Amino acid sequence: MPDDGRQDTSQRVSGSLPPQDLDAEQATLGSMLLDNSAASQAVNTLTAEDFYRQAHQQVFAAMYRVAERGEPVDLVTVAAELRRMDQLEEVGGGEYLLALMQLVPTTAHIGLYADIVAQKSLLRKLISAGADIQAMAYDNPDDVGALLDRAEAKIFQLAERRVSSDFEHIGPLVTETFDKLDEAYRRSGSMSGIPTGLKGLDKLTQGMQNGDLVIVAGRPSMGKTSLAINNLGLHAAISAKVPVGIFSLEMSKMMLTESMLCSLAKVNSWRLRQGMGHEQDWQRIGQALSVLPDAPIYIDDTPGLPIMELRSKARRLKARSDIGLIIVDYLQLIGGETRGTYENRHQEVSGVARALKGVARELDIPIVVLSQLSRRVEQRENKRPILSDLAESGSIEAEADVVTFLFRPAYYKQREAREKAAQQGETPPPEAAEDMDTPDQAEIIIAKHRNGPVGTVDVIFDKKYRVFADIDPYA
């Protein structure tokens, strides 16, 4: 094969010295020996493996052990610890420790020195992860998807360390908090979060807040998807101009788009699918088509999506389209981090809820997650849901900032009427025969609100258009 001038990556980097900065390593260790507060800062920032030179790894590990015992980190204690581990001569003896102290221009820059060491360590770890990924790819595995998951996991492990935060003094936090409160005062009652489009709900929650995990739960047929997609999602994207990402693990992209289109157009989708659309319906569809295609809405309908892949896609979508809201339909369909990691489904759902809360905080956007309720609701006379009804995991309640339940009393009355007719030997009317033209009164129950009041919002559920509305227009 003729040489085209290109060179394999492994050939280009072979023989190259891995990224490192020995001067920064020496300055870090010397600062730690000179200043105990510098030692405390570095111990909380670095690990021994962040150092490239083995002798520096041993010196730092000795410093760490000394600090862990509550002893001061200085020339005497560190030399004694290295001597105890039979490593003092390996690192160069007491003379090298003294030389480290003399090399430091000032201990005031310990943060900068340690950051350089950490960045070089991260680059070496990226090279190592890349080599591992390359080796796995050369093995030519049958399951390429599993390989991608493992590759992303290696990179995410490095990314999680990079984005982790440390203690911050309260002074700047107080200033930032005051600025937010002052801004809220100047807004004179306007929304602090992304509006939902439902006045009563917005009054209780002040909209969907950045960093919040919002759970929308209910039994089947309560309208969870309709509320999340046709109300919260459409209103955010079209009225508030907030880009929205939707992970639909149950419905396909086409079904979801049809639902949004018909809801926005105020057209009965069932009638359209039967070929029974009226001329007025098509006029409304045309009007909706002038709006919906340009809405900043992005849909992923991958079934059984693992939380690790969901997190990866959310990060990429945030970077690419600056999404301000994520909707997930629904929680119990998301796979855990790794198969076999959890002892039971309860632990897996808990882990997924915890991870979703982490994504909300990392991306600083609200995440609305739909959740099923346990069947216990159906076994009691009062069907109105409570927090203990959350399916499979009480930790959903613990992780969530807002827990919202949907309840439609008319649904249960209609079901009881069918069951009663069947018991009396009568032919019960089919469910499809319920009056689609008569809206149901529904309740949006805020059962938990970490930063605000709880309560119930009375709304109307329009079954024809699969959308919730304020009760006032129907009064």
C-alpha cells in the first residue's frame, strides 16, 4: 500500500514523554513542607497518583498519612514517616526534602501549583483511558454498544473529578444570594423559574427552578405524559423560548410529535387517525405547523436507555443546543449504571433518581421525570395518591425537589360505573365510549416542595386534546 503521509496515532505518540511538570510538583511539595495550611489545601485537592515522578508520589503519600493522623506536615514529620516506611533514601534522603523547600518561590501560590499538577495528571489519565479504549476496539467485540458505554464511563470518571466542587466561603455566597433576592423583588412577582402555563401551579412553584428534580407521578391514564409534554414542554419551548430535551422511553418520536401537534392545534388526534377530520381541524393543523417545526424541542426515543447514556446525551445536548429543560418519560424504564451492580430493583431505581438529580445540578436546569405509582392506590377506597405510593423506591421522594401527583376523580367514577354494570349482568360501555367532549376536573397535588409550599391545584383535563388547562376558562 503506498504511503499517503498519514501516521497512526499510536505511532505518533510512541516514545513521547507523558504530560508532566516536575517544577510544579516540586513547588507543591515544597510549599506543603513550609506551610501547614498549604499542605491542608493540597491534600484536599490532589492524590499521590497525580504526581508523575515516583519519588514525589511517595513524599506526598507520606504527607497525607501525617496529615491524617492530625500531625503537622513539616520536614521532621515527613522525614520520619518516610523513614518508617523505608522510603527516605529512595526519594533522595533528607537533603532532597530540604531542597524541595528551597525551590519554592512563595507558598501563596500553592493553589496554582497544585492545579498544574492536577491538570497534567488528568492528561495522563486521558491518554491511559484512550489506550484502554483503543485496546478494547482492537479486540473487535460483538457488542459495540456495550463498548461505547464502557468507553464513555472511563471518560465520565475523569470528568466527574474535574467538575467536583470544594468548600466555598460564605461571603461570596451571601452576596450572590442577596443579588438573587433583589432581582426577585425588582421583578415584582414575575416568574423566577420556567413557567408551566398553568396559573395555579405557577403560583405555588414560581415555575420550574434550575437544578430541581421534579417528579410527576400518577396511575396509568391520569395524563402524566400529557401534562409533561403538551403543557410543560410546549409552553416552555414556544411561549418561554426555552430549548427542551425530551427522553421518551415509552412513546415513539412520531407518536409524541403527533400528540404535540394535535394538542397545540386543539384537534382530536383519535378522530384524525380514523380519517374523520373536519375541514376546521386541518385549518388548525396548518396553523400549528407554522409554529411547531421551529420550536426548540429535541426528542430521543431510545427504549431502555441506561442512565449513563442518558446523562451523556443530556450533556451533549446542553453543549450543542443550550437546553433549559429536560423531560424524562418515565423513571422506571431507565436502566441503572451497570447490570449486576444492584441487588434489587429498589436499589436500581434509587440510583437512577440520584443520578438524575446530579444531572439537574450539573447542567443547572430543571429535569421533569414521570413516575409510576404502586398498585396500592387501587386497593384502598380513597384513590387520591400520597408520597408513600411512589413506585419501587421511597428514595425518589428523598432525591426530588418537587413531587407532583395527578388525580382525576371522574376516571375512577367512570371505571366504577363499568364495574358495577358488569356485576349486574349488564353490558358495560367500553372505555372508548367515555364522553370526550366533556372535560374532566383534575387535581395537581404538590405533595413535596423543598423550597416552597405544598397544596392542590384544581385544573381541567381536556381529553380530546390531551392537555390540562386552568379551571377559569371552563367556569
